[in-house]
Amino acid sequence: MSGQELPPQLVYYCECYVNARRIGSFDAHSPHEALNWVRVSLITVIKALDDAPHREARNWLNHGQHSAARDLEAGKPHTLTLKQRTTQATWTVSPIASPPTHEACTHEARA
């Protein structure tokens, strides 16, 4: 063991809320995996959306993922919110630092 600390790894915590109620969450290990989770859930609901939120969703699917990936790679969170009548759906992806797996095991063994 070198005694050198490794930088924390990022986990991307994904959540979806509808009208402030969490309806799903997912832990991703890369920006691509996190955005894929958002993309799949968005594709699932897009056909039920009215024109304006449908256009917003389509715009994010076609153009918004690149800037979202840049934000996530820079350690910044990403949020997508769509509103339809009285319903608001929000997808968030938050990068969270976590210790490398073997370091976490070492800390547990010491405790």
C-alpha cells in the first residue's frame, strides 16, 4: 500500500420528481449512464405531452444532452423540468464524490 490517497470517484445520483413527489431514482457511474436514465424515462412519457413540453423534451433529446454531459463532467448538477397544465416533472442528476471502493472497505475494516 502506497499510502497515497486516491481522488474521490464521482457517482451520479439521478432522481425524477412529479409535483414534488419522487417517483424514481438511480445511481449512475458515468455521465453517459446518468443521461441515458433521463433519456429513457423521457422517451417513455414524451408521447403523452402537450405541444410545448413535447417540444422542450424533443429539444433536450436532440440538443440538450451535450451541454448536460459537459456540466456533469465538470462536476456540476443538471436539471430538466417540464410543465404540463398542473403537472411538473423534474429530472435531476447530481455528481456526488465518493471514496474509491477499496478505500471505503479499508475504512470499514478499521472501524
